[in-house]
Amino acid sequence: MKIHGIDFYRMTLSAANALDNNKVAVNNMNVFPVPDGDTGINMTLTLSSVRTMTETELPLGELAKKIGDLVLRSARGNSGAILSLFFRGMAKAFVGKEFANVHDLAGAFESGTNEAYKAVANPTEGTILTVMRRTAEAAKTLSDTYEGDPETFVAHLVTVADTELAHTPDLLPVLRQAHVVDAGGYGFVIMLQGMLAALHGEGVVANDPTSTDSPAAADFSQFDTEDVTFAYCTECIVEKNPEYHGEGMVSEFYRYISDKGDSIVFVDDEEIIKLHIHTNHPGKVLEKALTFGSLSKIKIENMRLQHSTKVVEDREIESAKVIAAPVKPYGFVSVCMGEGISSTFKELGVDNVIYGGQTMNPSTQDILDAVYQTPSEIVFVFPNNKNIQLVAQEAANLCEEKKVVVVPTRNVPQGISSLLVFDEGASADENLEAMKEAMAGVTCITTTHAVRDSEIDGLAIKNGQAMGLVNEKIRCVADTREECIMQLTDQLENVSYVTVFYGQDVSEADADKVYTLLNGHLDDDTEIVLVNGGQSVYDYIISLE
């Protein structure tokens, strides 16, 4: 038995469906009990783009390349980027081949693993990369003497991957503390199980049959722009938080959106919400949706521009690739969430803001589109999130029309501080070094709430408790977010500038109390600014410089 192009497509589709069916379980492997676990969603959205393929009966080499290109442009988050690079590497190994035997498949696993490792500057043992590498090593060793069929061969690799996944807590102490295995590695095993199911002739089917639909792109060519009252056709599916399970439990959400647009279709099911609305404020709609659960399916189409600006999972992302002519040497693209934070970046000169961050990582194509639309020769990209950096770098690698410089910002304060030191008279390399130096001088405090019981670095954390983080590390827990901030006032020493971004779930009165609290611990000459950031997930994002 050999693997032909159509077989590989069925394997990949089955893998995508397996991830889709288990995305919540993968999300729940998140080490930290912060409500931002999105590994399963990112891996699902990355691989599910293969559902949109229409030409699948091709020689293996051609088919694998199409899948590799499509998945790379759909990649989201670090886990999605690594997964996409694995498929890209496999495609390179299959170049020119009509079909693959076991030896070819082992070579593809090795090539895929090498491609993924090359993209990660400092690979960490105990992650998806480890599971991937050990599986590829086993594939190569076995293929040297193996004479059986690909089905039995892949079954062996699934066993190896599962065993290596179980060892990830031995390699990464933080996993052992949290009593979980690596989320990305878990997703990789599920992917392999999906592939094996296809080889068995029993490919995995998505639990939600609507998720396999590939609707045609909307055609707005018959409309005059002036006839469009609400510019953005916005659709999403929300996986409800447990407290909202049951029909009719989210009427507050419906009341909120009822005056935000027209053409509203709202389905409040047992465990999900399905929404369609034409609105001028998709960001507000999606941020409100996040208060009721996790976004697993999103589509936003700009009906005035007559091309899709953000498509997630429903259909293949095809960029209109309208490249803005350069009218200046430098331009900027920033990823952030919340209207107040977005406005701050625009005031600092950012040309294009991509709506996203925790729980909503933009795809490679989203970043590429924003870069194309930036009217400059050189474009600086600020991911403002460690889970978006790898995707941003892949977008930079794909862009041939402009020079793209990814600034490795891990949070909003670092992004803002980087922009503040930009010098138009300096070179791109000089600016990048100055930005990195500015980032190093910023401390970021955030507060959020725990979504499960856990123990991290000796801290016993209970579900629902407030948590205070310093530079993405959990430092304290308390009953309220204000108490957390009080425990972190030691960070205020030798600080000259403080910016407090308060989130969508924080009232102005509560924000004023935090302002007063911080001000009481600062020197008289320290400037403090309060901004309604409007972000979700994190109630407060506090920048200390």
C-alpha cells in the first residue's frame, strides 16, 4: 500500500476534524489557569483550512504543496505556526512524488520536524517540538528495516508520540507542577490519531457538521458603497462557559447587540452561541461574546471594500493583495485588543491595527494583509504577544513586496515603549536595536482570574480567584484584582511613568480607585495615566517605565 495525493488529503482532513472535536480538551491543557487557553483553537483553525480545498485528486507532491501553503497562511499562534511548518516541511519532502511509501513518509516526518525547529530560536524540551522530533526519529529508525504497510507504520508512530507526550512533564517542570501534559504535543498526538483513522478507512468526521461547510465568498459587486449602512458582516460561534450552558442563558448578549447593527441571526443553543450581524463595530460584538465563552469560529467581511479582511475557518483565506504604494520609508502594524488600546497605537503613528491577542490570535494571512495595506517601504510589526511572534515572523518570510521587521514585543506596554523611541532618521536595524532596549526597560503588570484550581511556583490558586502577573508570570493571588495590585506595589520603585489600561469589565469608578491606590505608592514626580483600554481577558494592563 502506498499513500497517494487523495490519501494524504483524507489524512489531513481527518486530522483537522480530530483537532476540531478535541479543541476544548487541548485548550484545557494550558499550563497557567489564565482564561486564555487557545492552543486547541489555534491548531484547529490552522489545519481546518484544508476543508476549503476543491482540487484534491492530484499527485502527492502537488497536493502536499497546496496543503502546506494553505495551512501556513492560516496559521495562528505558536502551536498553529509550528503545525503549519511541519506540513510545509512534509511538502518539501514530497516534491515530485506521485505517491509515498513508508520510507518517504519517514523522510517527510523528519523534514517537517526540521522545518518547525528552524523557526524557533530557543526550542524548549517538553513541548510539541519534542514530541514531534522523537516521533520523527522513531519513524526513521523503523523505516530502515520496515516492510509492512503505511497503516501499521503510522499506528506505531501514534504509540511513540503518545508515549513521548506522557514524558513531557518530566522534561518541563511547569507541566509537572500543573499536572498536565504539553497542550501542543497533545494536539499533535490527536492529529496523528486522525491521520491513522483515515488510513483505516474511517476518517474522523467533525462533531459540528456545519463546521465542514465551505460557503462561497460573498459577492458585493452589485452594491454601491453608499448603500451599505453597516460595513462589516460579522459571524461567530461561541463555545459557552459552563455557567451559561442551556438554552436561553445569554439573553444579555442578544440585548447588547440588538442596537449594534442589522441582519441579526442569533441562536442560543445548549453549549454554543451562533451569531450573524451586520455592524460597524465588530470589535465590540466579539469582545462582548468573549464574556460568555471562547470564540471557535469567526468571520468578518468588509462589505465596503468588497474583499474579506478577516476570515477564520469558514473558507480559504485569499488575500486581495492590494499593495499600498510606498509614500514613506517606514510604516507600522500592531496587534492589540480593545478600542482604547487600539486608539493609543494609532495616536503613536501605527498605520494598521489588527484586532487580536489572547484567545484571538491573527493568522499569517491577517498580518500579511495589514502589511500589504501599509503605505511604506519598510513595515515594523508589533505582535504584542509571545504567542503571535512566530506567526508574525512567518508572515515576514512570505512577504516579498516589502521589507518586514518583526519587533519581538510580548505585551502592549512593550509595543508602546518601542514606538516611543522610533527615530525616522535612523536605519531599520538601528531602530530595532533601540526598540529592544526600550522593551527591556518596561515592566508589565496584568490582572485576570483563574479558570481552574492549580498550583504554580508554590502558589495555591483556586478557580475564580484574581491573579496578578508580572511580565506574564503569576506572582500573586487574592480575592479581588485590587488586592492583587496592592500586593504588587513593590514593582513601583524607581518608576517614572505609569500607564493603566483598564478592561471592558472594569467600571470607571473601580479604575479610579486603582489609580488612587497606585498614586499613593508613587513619587510625586511620577506621571500616571489612566486609559479605558476596553480589552478582554485582562482587567488591568499596567505599564511601568
